[in-house]
Amino acid sequence: MSPSAGDFQRGFMTAGYVLGRRSNALLYGLEEPLPRSESFVRVLNHPERELRAAALAPEIASLLRSVEGLGL
């Protein structure tokens, strides 16, 4: 998967968020963030916890499925 792919970018930002990155630091490492990725960062910076959780839940589930698929 290419770093310019939307799924990769959201997974990258989700992993960063889980590891403690916040704000625009979530975009560090992405050469050309997609508009949807920039929108995702805005949601993750929203003051309402429920909104952040609703955005993160499917992305965390997707990451876990990807890791499970690797058979680690």
C-alpha cells in the first residue's frame, strides 16, 4: 500500500494518535496528506470526546484486522 493511499494515511494517523500524537503532529511523516486525512485530523482534534471516539473506532478496528491478517 502506498503512503499516498487514503487507507494508509488514516491508519498511520490512527496509530500515531494511539501512541500519543496530537494536533498536526498526526500528519508528520506524510509527504502529501489527502484532504480526507486533513479532515480526519480536524475530527481527532475536536473537543468532544464522543466525536473523536466515533471517528477512531472504525479506524482502530481496521488496523487490528490488518495486523491479524499478517498472522503475527
